[in-house]
Amino acid sequence: MSYKTLLARTAAAAVLGLSMIAPATGWAEEFIEGTFPPLKAGKPYAGATINVPTQKGWASFAPAVELTKNFEEMTGIKVQYDMIPGSDIPSKQLLAVSQNTGTYDIVTQHATSFGSFFRFLTPMTERIEGVWGSVDKFEDWVFPAQKGVKNTDGQHYFMPFHANAQIGYYRKDLFENAEEQAAFKAKYGYDLAPPTTIQQVKDIAAFFTRPDKNLYGLTTNWGGGQGYAAFLGYYSDAGFDLLGADYKPTMKTPEGRQAAIDVLNFMQGSIHKDKIVNPDSANFQTGQVSDFFLSGSSAMAYGWLSDYWSFMQKPENIKQVGPVGAFRFPSFAGEPKGGYSSWWMMGIPKDSKNPDAAWEYIKWILNEHPQIEMAAGQLPPIKDLAYRTAVEPGGINPRALYDAFVEAKITTQVPEMSQQPRTKGVELYTEVIANKITPEQFVDGYVAEIEKTLTAAGYIK
């Protein structure tokens, strides 16, 4: 589809009231036709160069980088990217803005790090109201996860551009095999199908774990920070925020403590006791999960697998596993309550040399094009557009991704939770998944760190 066609379709959608709404004032006279959020016409910032940090080697953002030439042609603004290794994304940008040198015109962060940047950013409220008419209309346009990164002053300092959630893969050739179906039904008393309960995950994983054939039932990204995020996702999807209304950790309550222990017992036990998850999953990141799954060594997989959805559909890449299906990982509470949200955002630092040009870029990144181009490796953060990529008509993203994200949460809740409690949480999680400490020891240590941090910050009196 050509760029002009996309712009025309976008404009038509705006008129029909689909995924777009008209900006607050003067769109036809002041803005480039067919853009929403609308870009200013007349190239008022031509000649400006904006410095934009982004994650090095990030496949889902690569289409936006490739399409940046379109933005430059429309606006006359030149974009210079700083490709930063993922592990340095928070620290390098935080150092830059804290020195007030104007290094970056935009800050790019994941929701787990948002709290460290507020004092260095400019509020977005006036800009949001100028485009959407009100903050409420903007918040209705994007997923609820956006509310989880508002500052305690009630203002938005970040705009989302990327959404994602962890999902499961399964091998259709195994699940739809008549002999496998009959054997499973005889053993467990119900039909073999993608799991909808944790018990079904255990049953299916146990059924397909066959050491003599080098086959495991499930492979996962339970290593390090990704495993910690998986744990938080399971806990959140069981209906628990990390903090209660009094800012005290919910894992200190009897219900929260037991839920966390149940989740960790499942994760730890699946590897070390039941042996239905390959041992390397204790160290795996999603890329390794994808490789392991593609090698034909597991019946199911779990991780940030929407990143690999289009890759998995290529015939040459699934010769050993056959067609691949996706499912939303079940909730430990039975009914899903909303799991872990991967939510990437952009803000404008106070020391930006070109804040208005930076705002034009942020608006462009939220346009249907390039969001559609990025969608094969992420979910658009815009509710209606996400629905169209995954559900109706769908085809770009798996339905499971949309279902997993609709109620996904920002688990940090207050800025300070993105700091030391997270560091300690990853440290303790690494020990529990390696079977060096018990789930109970994890919970006690994690709760103590949360209480220590939030008491020092004044949340807990």
C-alpha cells in the first residue's frame, strides 16, 4: 500500500469517526491533510535537527526508522537517532538530561523506568489538549496502561508509541494430531487444545515432555529481568496490584502472599521438580525461547513472542515445527485480571533545543503510518488501531496479543517502584528461579525492600 493511499485512508477514517478524532482547532487550514495526530503544514520547523534516542537492534522500531525519511520530507525536520543498547537505555538518557546539556530532544523510556525522569521533562497537558481537545479524550484513545505512567501531579509527561504483552505459542501439528488428541483425552479426560487454565498448562506440558525425543512441553523466558517481568505479569493477572491503596505491598496480605508463592512454586517447580520446562529457561530471554521452539524442542513457548509473529509465519522458518498458533497465557485466578504491560513512551526534556519539532515527531510516530508498519512486532498503543491489526480484520498480529493487552497494567504504580525495589526484585527472582531460595524467602525479601523504599519516600507513614 502506498503512503498516499494510507494517508487517504487515514483521513477517511477520521471523517467517519473511527480510530481518529479531529484536532481541537483548525485542522484543514493548519495541518497536513490525512495525518492524525495532525502534523503542522507549511514546515514551520524546517531546518531543525532533533536527536532521538532509541534501542539498538530493536526490530519492531526498525520500520519507523526506515520511514523517518517520510517525516523529514513532510516537515523539513531532520532526525538523528542515537542507537543505544537496551541495558543502557535508562542510564545514558538519565545522565544526559541530568547534566542539562540539551543532548536529546526526546527521551525514550520503558514504563519500568518512567519515574526517574519526571523532574527533567515538560508536561504534555497543553499539547494533548491542543490535539485531542481534552486529556480525557486522549486517555480514551489509548489503552488504560497510559494512566499508569502519569505523575503524582496528575499530568502526562510521556506519550506512548509501543505496546506489547507476553503470549504463548503452540505447535499446531502436535495439538491437531489425531493420535496425540486421543492419547491426551484418554489420560486427562478432556480435549487437547491451547490451555485456558494453569492446570491445563501443567497437563499439556507434562504430556508433551518426552526426554527420549528431546521434547519439552514448555519453554519460557524466565531468565533475569524478563523472568521477573513474567512473575509480575502472572501476579498482576491474578488480580493483584503490587501496592494497595495505602501504598503497602499487597504481597504482605495473606491473599497476596499466597498468590505470589503459588506463582513462584509453579515457575520454580516446572523446571526443578516436575521438569516440564527445559532447564535453560531459568536463563532464557525471548530470543532464545524462539530459537528453542523453532528447533522443534518444545510443544509450547512463552515470552515476548509477538515480536516474532511474522517471523514465525515464514514457511522457511517453521520446517521443523509446522504451523504455529498463539494463546493468551492463563491466569492463576481463573479469570484474567490484566497482566504485565510493556509500554514504551517518549517525552520532551526541559533542555530540549527543539521541543516543538520534537512534538511533531512524537505525533508522527503515533500516526497510522508508521504504526501499521511496526505492528508486526508490537501492538499499537491506540485501542482502535490495535483492534484492527489483531481482531477485525486482524492478520497482522495474533488475537492472543490483543486479548492479553486489553487490561494490561503498569506494575510500578508509583515512580519509586521503578528503582531499588525492581533491582532487588530481579536479584531475588534470579535466586528463586535457580532454586537457591524458596518462594517464601523471595516474598519476604521483596516486601521488605518495597517497604523500605516507600517509607523513605514518604508513601508509607
